[in-house]
Amino acid sequence: MNETTEQTTPAEAQEPTTPALFDETEQTAEPEEQTEQNNDEVQSLTAEDIKIPEGFEYDKTIGESFLGILNEAKISKDTAQKLFDLYQSQNIKMLEALKAAEEEKNKKYLSDIAAEKAEWQKQCQSDKEYGGQNWEAAQAIIDRGCKQLATPEAVKLMQAYNLNFHPEIVRMFYRAGKLTGEDNSQILGNGAGKTIDPAMAIFGESLKDYHKRRGDI
């Protein structure tokens, strides 16, 4: 009986067969060349590089600070213009909001002044001393007293603040107007009667109360 014996060479025994599927052949990949932007190529920005809208003036101090930040960050001209336009649009909105708030404030102020003037006029017309049924006739006396005491400049000042309608200012002029229509000899102290203090004649009990608070009487 003959037996066939297969013999393997040493080389075959040392090199096991590996399926191509699992073949992990090391491949050395060459590194890709990376191109880096050279920031030194970005030129420094100047004021002439930024377009400013019509109607706006260039502020040198703020402008130089703005350009300094852009150049430090090496911002391109195109990006710098976009940043400036964004800042400018926000600045315009802020100014418009401030203007609207100021206009609303002035509107309310004028409304309050008009309401105060109307209230003072109402008080004058109903005043017990010179108002009511005497109001029409009292106006001539008030005008006479105003011309006697107040200069044109003082009248303009009172009109600017509606003080010419204040009940106590009107009372002062009313009393002064009455005095100018009476015998002034007593007021000046030249008559036979008792001398009258013009201030007391005009301010009456109000002046007495003032002196009482001071302790003069």
C-alpha cells in the first residue's frame, strides 16, 4: 500500500495566505499643501477708504479709534465698510428715537403750560377782589397798574412764562392801577392825611403776613 505524503516547504509554512479583503497595506500619504492667507497682505485702512453718507461729517477722534480697531484685526476694506454701514444705521435709529422722545417731551410741556394758563385765567375771572362782575372793568385798572410798575422787558418776561395771567401778579397790578387813579398825595406823604405805604397798598394782607413770619410786627 503506497501512501502519498504531501510535503510543504519551509517558505510556505512561514507565509500564511491572507484574503485580499483584509489586506492592510500601509500607504504613506503625502501631506496636502495648506495655503495660509498672509495677513500682512491686508493694507492698513485710512479715512479715505470708508464711504460716509451725505449729510454726515467725519469725526476725527472716533474715526481714528474705529480705524485702529479695524487695522489691528486686519479687517479688509469691504468688511470694514459693512461694519461702518451697520454702525451708521444703528446710530441713525438711535438719533431718530431721541428726536421723537424730545418732540413728545416738548409737546407735553406746551400742553401743560397751556392748561396752567387756562387755569390761571379762570382763577382771575372768578377772583373775589377783581373778578366776577368786576372783571371787565378791572382789566383797564390792571393795565394801568402794569404800565405804572412794569417795564416792557418785564412784561415780555412775564408773557414768556404766562405769569401775566397769574392771579397774584394780576392782583398786584390791579391794586397799583387803583392807586394811580386815587389821590396820590397820601401815598407820597404830602397830604394832610395819614401816609400810606405803597407796598402795603398793593400787597395788602399778604405783606402783613410776610412781616409777621419775619417777626417784624
